[in-house]
Amino acid sequence: MSGGFINVVDRHVSITEENLRLISDLSESRIFNKGDILLHSGEFCDFIAYIDKGVAMMYREDDQHKKGVFEFYMDGEFVSDYYGFITKKESVFSINVLEKTTVTYIDRRMMEELYAKIPKWDKFLRLITEKAYAQIIDQLHDTKFMTVEERYKQLLEDRVELLQRAPLYLIASYLNTTPETLSRIRRHIATHQ
């Protein structure tokens, strides 16, 4: 069980040591190797995972097996198909890891037990779900109203570590462009600094 995860829970909802131990007992630490799948499209998402260390991505794959990256998740972030988790519908996304990744994993059964035993657990889950929703809205806004170059510059400012840990072709997919266009943007930025 991750000390980082427990600290995040305690920071958001400040609960008793006994409740923190219960959360620790009901969650599990899992290690995934590069390329492992946390969720396949068409499956039901019944988990929320906290990334202790590593990188995961949520994506859709087209008929030619080309990945359309929706989002990346890194150390200290939660990963799930929140829409699928909330609606209990089959996921349209897949989630896999880009490097060896350790997560604190809580499935729906564990969540239900935490809801029943820890009144503040509901508030905690609501807070992380609200944060996930806000990130989705930010991303939709940026995709609609910013150029690819502006979005790439924003990644340089806000998530530079991601650019070092994810392959260029996946970053290009996330920015909804081609690797060639992204390479030109990178060269343009490098020569105009």
C-alpha cells in the first residue's frame, strides 16, 4: 500500500488512523510492466487506481490499430474510465502502461465496503471525480480553441516530464496531430527561443 495514496486521502478528507488502516487493508498494490493493459475497451471499468510511480494512457484504437490518445496519467494521479465506472457501461477506452508502473488499486467491491464503513470516503471519491471532470473539460476546451503549437507549449510548461516519458507519436496523437507536424512544431519552438 502506497504511503502517497494514504497521504492523498488524508489531505483531502482528514480521517482517523483507524479508517486509514481500513483503506490500506482494502486496497492493493499492483505492479504492471510496460505494455500491460489495465482496461480493455468493451470491458466494464470497476476500479480506480492511484499511480504511485509510472505512466499510463487512456486511448481508443481504430480499425487499423492506430491509437487515439485521450489522456496520460503519471505519478500521483488517479486513473480510471470514470464515465464507465459511474455509468456501469462498457468502456470505449483502453488503459495501458508505458513503463513499469506501480498502482494502488481499489475495485468496486472494495469501494462499496469503504462507503459503508467510512462516511468521508464518499466525499473523497467525489473530490477526485470532480477533478477528473474538470480535467476533461479543460482538455476539450484546449482541443477546440487552441492550436496544436499552443497545446504543445502548454505541455512544455505544465507536464514537461510527460514529454520525456511518452513516445513522440503518442504525444502527437494526444495533441490530435501527426508526428511529422509535431516534429516541425518542436523545431520551430527550438529555433525561436
